[in-house]
Amino acid sequence: MSKERARRREEREREAAVRAAARAAAEERAERRAARRRVVTSVLPQPRSRPTGVLARRRRNQTLATVMILLLVNAAAFAFLDHWAARALVLIVSLLAAPVLHTLLFRRR
């Protein structure tokens, strides 16, 4: 009986050693991957954080409103105009008129 227990213990220890070796290899691969990532990201420029204040939120909402209006105008043009030249003209005019529209809608007082 003690020989059987000794054999089972050896098998458990062997399996534990195999698992430990696999875990060590995985940790080594992860460490190498992290080291490569640190080297690459140290060379790349750091992204700037987005402004989070009330004024920045207002500006984002105003820009979104202007873009949505222009998208609606262009969608209506594509829906109701048959000629591609007219559609292209509406697209070009809307792109050129976007700053003027934004200024007229959200004038600073």
C-alpha cells in the first residue's frame, strides 16, 4: 500500500512540476511581450487627454449639432435630387458653408 501511495505522490509531483513549468513559460512570454510593448510605447507620442470642462462639453455639443444639420441637409439632397451633379454640388456647398452656419447658429455674445 505504501508503494502505491508513493507512486501516486510521484505522479502528482510530476504533474505539478509540468504545470509549474508551463506557468513559468507563460509568465516569461508575458514578460517579454510586456517588455516589447513598453519599448514601443515609449517611442510613440502620448495621446492628449480630451478637455472635460463645461465649455469643452458645450463646444462638442455645438459641433455635433452643426454636423447633424449638415448630415440632414445632405441626406435630404440625396433623397430628393436625381442628378449626381446636384448632389455633389450640395455636398460641396455644405462643406464650404459649415463654418458660416456654425458661426450663425452659435455666435458668441
